[in-house]
Amino acid sequence: RFIAVVRSEGAPGRLAQVVEGGLVRWADELDQLFRAADAGQPVPELGPQMAKRVGEEAERRVAGQKLASKEAANRRAAADMLRLVAERNRRLLRQASDEASAMRRVAAIEAVGETESLIRSNVPMQHAFNLLAAELAWPGSAG
């Protein structure tokens, strides 16, 4: 699923990073949590699970590299996770059958942008992803 999105963006070099970094795996592992949030159910584990995967990926990227920046690796991994969430909601927006569903997807995409801003403002990843998870499940917004 996610591979097709990356390929369609014209980033074949990014394809290897997506596969190696586990984004395909992330999409599969988090799918049930995303679906529950889509249904408007609170999913308290979604934020921590996204943050956990980001942290693990950042660790993998800096392992064995003395000069690697953990902060930069965290930001890149967070950008990957946010791209996954945004692309998932863009796909669902294209499939929306009514205005309410479409507006919920737009709200989800906007929540991703807000999360990017929080992370750039040095809000801890855990908090940023918890807020995103709440937005995704909020009946009046993304879910």
C-alpha cells in the first residue's frame, strides 16, 4: 500500500528506505488501531505505538554511526510516520462517499500538519503523537 504511494510520488530512491525502515510493516501493524480511530473509538495505545516505532527507527538509523544525530534521526522517522498517516487519509479522502466523510479526512490531514508543527517546536514526540491519535479518533474531526 505505502510502496505504491511512494512510487507514485516519483521517489524510487525513497522506496528502499521505506522498505528498509519498516514503513510497510508500520502500516500493517497499526492498521487495526487506525481503523478503530476511524470508527471514532478512543485508541489510547495509538499515540504510544506511533511514538515507539519512530523511536525504534531512529535508533536503527543511528546504530553504529558515531557522528549520527539521534535528534535528526527522530525527526526523519517522525516525518515518515506522519507521511504514512497523511497518505492513508488522502487515499481515504479520495474514496469518501459523502461530505462528512471527506471533511473528517481533511481534518485528519490537517492534524498531521499540526503534529509536524508541534514536533518542529520541540514538543516531545510522545505528546505530539498522543495529540494526533486523539484528533484521529475525535468524532468531529478525523476519524
